[in-house]
Amino acid sequence: MKDLLPVNLYLAAGLVGLATLMAAFMAALAPSPNIAASLVTMMTPLHPLTEDKSAKEVFGFAPFWTIDKLAGVDFEVLTTLAYFGIPVLGDGNLDRGDPGYTTFKSKKATDIFKRAHVFGTRVVLTLTQMNNGQILALLDNPEAQANATFQAVEEVKKRGIPSLVKKTGHQLCQSRGILLHDITALSSASDGIFMMAYDFALAGSDTAMPTSPLYGYKEGHYWYDVSTAVEDFLSLMPSSKLILGVPWYGYNYVVYQPEIKASTRPSWTWRGRPATQTYAVALENVRPDRADISDFQTGWDDLGQVGWKAYYLPDAGTWRMIFLEDPESLGLKYDFAKNKNLAGVGMWALGFEDGRTELWAVLRDKFGPKVADHSLIGKVIVSDENY
């Protein structure tokens, strides 16, 4: 692994078990202490956004399938764009047949990366692995881990993007204190940890609740919440390295009655199935002027600190309900992150707003335009003529 570019390494940690493997990153760069140590020794941090490091991180994941929906990204606010992602196979090889890889090498990605650098926004590459068997094979094979590390660094070097993200989706199980990773060691070996503060509820949940409730655990209302998760992380790592990741999506449930913690209907009935909806899709579909609904209600979860919307479909004879983060609820989470002096905030995912500006407006209001990393402005993004 000689002649490598300086590499910045970020980790992303999930909260609620294997079901959150929406983005289960290759468990390879950090599981082996030797590999992690060798990578860390190669790392030279990028220039800080400000010399006094007072600027907060605004870290956005950009899934390959939203590459056509990034025109509205406010690069004056976004500090880091994390391209998501390239799968790593059990033998450590990158999956070059995956659309995540081909999109990464595409002109569309090149144009986005160049635009990010014009505004002094970092671009980082996320490596992924969804299959538990592949993850275990990688963990059991030091040579495969070394291979994955080498290939990944070579890719970012060739592209002119000196940063990587390790994304795992199973930090904590369904009870507090069951650690699946050594957060203290990982925070020491990385530039930062992106805490996936979402999927506390899933599309298949038995009850309708926020996917990212800010409070409610200590009150006995929810099995866990964002504020408690942050406390747990900060008991193991410094706040200066923790990035609070928030959802720009929600789960649209089929429920019996529109209320907080409403019982959801079985997903196999003719009345409809639960759906994952991005912020933009939810606003388009969940509105009171729909011709096929006969009732529409809204509410606010005082503990979860997020709003909900519900509508009745007479043809299906059922209610549908969604908890959806909006400028008000996101603003509360951003204030929470600032009060805890966290490294910053992030989102899953860029493009979910699909050109709408209000989510960027609240970020700008809470954090302001960033001080650009001038070392990136004019930095060459290498295109690949094969794609």
C-alpha cells in the first residue's frame, strides 16, 4: 500500500440492529487492528474549514440512485458529500459490476464532484456490504481486508478524492449497552463517526412512531431515542468527533387509527402496504387536497419532537399515517447537536429533498454558510473515459 494519497476516514454507526443495514458498510477497514493502524498512519487531515475549527460539519450521503436529484444541493452549506457507495466482496475486491461503482465512475458523478470542490466541499467515498455472509468472510480474512483497503484507496486516489467512509448499520441491538463495535477505538482511529440517528422504527414496525424520536426513552414511551443514543456515544467518545445523522425520509404506515404509537395493519392485506417515502415524495403524496381521501389530520409528538400526518382512504377502508421530519423538527435536532457541542450534523440522504429548498434553509439558518476548504477549490477530479 505504498504511494497512497493522504486519506481521511469517517465511520458511520447505526443504532437498531441488522434491520438498519440500509447502508451496512464493509466491515473491513476497522475490524482488524493492524489494518486500521496501517491506514491511520497514512492519514494526513485535510485543511480544516476554519483555522479555529469553529465551523460545524454538515455531512450528506449521496446515494448513487439520487445522482440526478442533486441539482438543489446547497454547497455553500454542505461541508462533506459522501458518495454512496461501492460494495466490497468477501474476498476484498470491489464489486465493479455494481451500479454504485459504474455511477461513481460516470460523468454525472464527475460533474457533481467538481461542483462540490468549486465550493470547497469535501467529497468522500462510501464502501458498502449488505450481506452478512460476505461481511463475515471479510472479517475472517486479513488478506481480504488488506485487499479491500488497497483497492479502495487506489480508487479515491485515481479519482482525486482522498477520503473514505466506513459505514456499518448495527452498532447497538434492541437494548442499550449491547455494543457490536468498539466505539472508543474507532473514534480514535477515524476523523469522525456519523451516528445514524434514524430507523428507531422501520416500515414493518407493529406501531407507528417516529423513525428518529428526539426524546421518549426516559419517559418509558419509546424503546430508545436520539438524545439517549447521543449520551451513550458520548460516554465512549469525544463530542468533537460525533456527527448527528438525521433522516430526510419517513415511513408511511397503514394504521387502524391516526394516533401516536398507533397499531399498524398487517402488511399483507389488500388495504395496502407500508412505504418508505423521501421528504419530497411524502409532501407530494400526503396532502389534504387528494381526490381519493375523505379525511386528513395532522399532529405533533411532544416527546419525539416531530410532526405527523394522516389521511383516510375510503376505497381501502383504512388510515395511512407518516411521521416526517420537516424544518421545525430538524431545527430542534440541529439545536440539540449544537447544544451538545457535536462535530456537526448530517443527513440520509441528499436528493431526497428533490430540489426543494426548505431543508437547506434551516441548515443555513442554524449553521450559516460554511467557510470553504480552499485546499479543495480547483482540485482536479479525474474523469474516466470508459463511463
